[in-house]
Amino acid sequence: VLSIFIPTTHGTGSEVTKWGTVWNTAEKKKYSISHQDLYPSIAILDANLMSSLPLDISIITTMDALSHSFESIWNKNANQTSIDYAVESICMILRNIESLKQNPSKLETRKILLKASNLAGLAFSNTKTAAAHSISYPLTINYGIPHGIASSLALLPLLRINMTAIEEELDLIRKKLELNDIYDLENLIRIIPDTLQKFNLESWGVNKDHLGELVEQSFTKGRMDNNIVNLSERDVYNILQSIY
């Protein structure tokens, strides 16, 4: 059956993957579907479809693409193809996110971010996602945190945990972006959500006493175990504390 996929955000990259997601909010469960037939026959990227996308949603979905890219790098399933896609996507996003904030109607910026999202989709179609997404699922299902926020809240702590295992890739990103060190990269990531009103667990109504329960729900098989560094429950608890 011929299928034509046309994304309307620059975030999911699902127009080039074989995965889909079903959220059962009543039972508080998230299901993933996977099948070769979910790959499209044709994917059409038209940035004009994002011209009316509100800025907050634009930023949130772009952060999802950024998370896809980093998750494809700090991943046990990473290969040179996925890494190349992910590195290029990260650089495109970090070079253009401020332009999006300053002028959301600029079509050229939308085109670049749409391409970056597509590259991120190609990257994680090779690898699946990892710890950041695994941690995100209970945040979305229990507290309604939008996926792009939930999947990127843990990016900075995971970057610190994983950095020694991906030094070569991080050095390449640093050079492409003409950054002095890893701290400059962290700062670029840190300021992305600065226009969003809520970007920590407390602001989304998470009770600090419930972090232990979230830890137990954060270990999704086929996601958490993809992380290039094996994480313990204590590691995840510390991550949740750091983003509280």
C-alpha cells in the first residue's frame, strides 16, 4: 500500500521511522508499535505547514528532535550512519534555535529545523531511543508533561553521565559549532527552553516524595538498556532530583 507521510512539526521524525505510539491515559500506559510497513513510501517535508505553529510548541518539538539525536549517539546500537545523521541534526538545531525564537515566521529557519528533525528520525530509526526517553514516559503519562519537554529534561545530566563514552562525537560537535569546550555545548542546550514557563519537575506538579515511584517506572525495556552507560536506580533517582 502506498503511503505518503507529511510532518506538521519539526520534532518527531516519525515520517521516516517504523514506530508509532499509543497512550492509554485511562490506564496510564504507553504502548509502542513497530512494523516494517510503517515506513512510508514517500515522505514530504514542507516547512510552510509549520508557519502557524505556535512558538512554544515549535520549541518543544524541536527539543524532541534534539533528544532523538543525542539518544542516537549515546546508544549501544549506534553506528556510523546514525552518528553522522545525529551530529548533523544537533548542529543544525543548535545553530538555528535562536533564530526561531527571534523570528518564528522565518521560513528558512523552519526548513532547516524540519530537515534536522528528519535527520534525527533517520538516526534513531537505526538505534531506537535510550535513557532520556525511558525516563520521560512516566512523566508524560502521570503528569501530562508534553513529550518534547519530558524527553529533554534529562539531556544535560545524561550528557554528563555519558560524555566519557562519546568523547569523539562530542568533540566533532564542538568543532562544527566552533565551541571552546563541553561547557559551551551545555550552555547552548540549557538556554533552549528559556522561553517556556515550565521546565522542571516541580513546575509540572511532581511531588518530590514520588520520585522513587518514578524511578521504578523509568526502566522501559528496549529503551533504558540502550543507553551506552548502564544506569542504576540510584543514577536515575539522582537525575530526577537534578531536574526537579
